[in-house]
Amino acid sequence: MSKTVVLMGSPRLQSNTDMLANSVIEGIRSAGSANDTIEKFDLVELQDCVCIACGHCRQAGECIHFPQVTEVLNKIKEADGLVIATPTWWLAPSSQLKIFMDHWGTFLKMDYSSRIEGKKAVLVSCCGNPDLNFANKVNKQLEEILNLLGVKVVASLGVKGVVEVGAIARDQESLDAARELGKKLYR
Ligand SMILES: Cc1cc2nc3c(=O)[nH]c(=O)nc-3n(C[C@H](O)[C@H](O)[C@H](O)COP(=O)(O)O)c2cc1C
């Protein structure tokens, strides 16, 4: 039985990121068992929870200002695996994902060891540029951060050339690749 947390970083309805995340979820389900749990969090709901750098999280292992953030952080602590899905915003993850990640000090103990070491992750990012795959760049940034926390990124997918809402629906190849990504999470 596996527990997976999915972080979805686009604020748009019917977003490309959300559709890609759903394909990853399909892949996890298809390779898993009936007892597996997958919880998806739409990070737009936490976008007002901006880190104020009080520094308490490292010691406390929680965010003392935003209990709703701590709730999701605790879900990650309890999970076996993580799916992170984000659009590319200026060669970086979306603000919504970044605002949530700024609370990851919670995962880092005072001695810089990790509270989430040993978990697995898959990453999926998309970008509008049809030629330059900035989404791969975003995945690399995320992988570096996750490695610092002892989380192993087992696979990632960067999709380029999707600009408007729902454009990914015309890119079955990328949706299929996202499904395959999901299958790899616990393989
Ligand atoms: C604030 C902002 C910044 C963006 N920056 C980039 C970028 O640096 N490179 C790029 O190729 N696309 C960029 N885009 C385009 C998005 O990555 C693209 O539209 C993506 O499909 C959005 O995903 P979504 O539908 O899941 O929200 C940007 C979009 C926004 C709103």
C-alpha cells in the first residue's frame, strides 16, 4: 500500500499542469493496488500563506503561522511518494508552488538532516515556448532542492509548446508520457 501526495502548482482552471498531473495519477493507479491513496492539493488554495521567514519551522517541524500549510506538509511527511506538477513561470516554478516550497524549512532539521529522507518523487512541468524546453530547467531546479532533502527523483517530464489553457489536450504523446511517469514512481 502506497501513499502519494500530488502538488499542483497552476492557478488556472483546466490548466495544462492539472491535466498532466491527472495523467500521472492515472499511471500511479494503473501500476498500484486498490489500497493505495493519492491526495492531490491545488496550491492556489495556499497562495496567501506567504513565508515570513520567522525561522521557527526548522526547530518546530511545522509552520506556526499557517496550520493549513502544516496540514499538507504533514501529508508529505506521511507519504511514500510525491508528484510535483507546475507550469514554468520565468524559467522557474509558479509562484503558487514557490510560496508552498518556502515552507519546506519544516523538512530540514537544525543539523540540516531531512525529515523526509528516502521518499520518491516524479516531476512534470510545462512551458509555452515551442523551441526551448524551459520546463526541463524547472525540473532540474526542483530535483536539486529535493535531493538536498534526501528525496529521490525517479523520473521527470518537461513539456514545451503549450501556451493557452487546455492546449495539452491536443498533445496525446505528452499525456501518455505523463501516465508512464506515474507508473515509474514506485517501480
Ligand atoms: C507569469 C508567467 C510566466 C511564464 N514564463 C514562461 C517562461 O519563462 N517560459 C515559457 O516557455 N513559458 C512561460 N509561461 C507560459 C506558461 O508556462 C504556459 O502557458 C503553461 O502552459 C501554463 O501552464 P498552465 O496551463 O498549467 O497554467 C509563463 C506564463 C506565465 C503566466
